[in-house]
Amino acid sequence: MTAQAKKPTGSVPQTSKPPYTFRTAIFIFLLAINFVVAAMYFHIINP
């Protein structure tokens, strides 16, 4: 019975892979700020 079961299809059509470029850019930007703040905290850079 399970071999003949159909895969569930949702009401939202499935497109190709979602673009994560904006999310990745924001992540890299926040990570860079985090490293700058950590460097200031450990007195590696002194503004």
C-alpha cells in the first residue's frame, strides 16, 4: 500500500531553489560587524 501512495502536493506550486543571496549578504554584513566589535572589545583595534 505504501509503495503506491502519491506524494502530497501542496496548494503552493514548487519553484526552483529559492534565492538566498539577500539573506547571505545580510548574514555576512552582520558577521563582519560582529568581528569588528570583538576586535574593539579585545583591544586589537582602538578607534
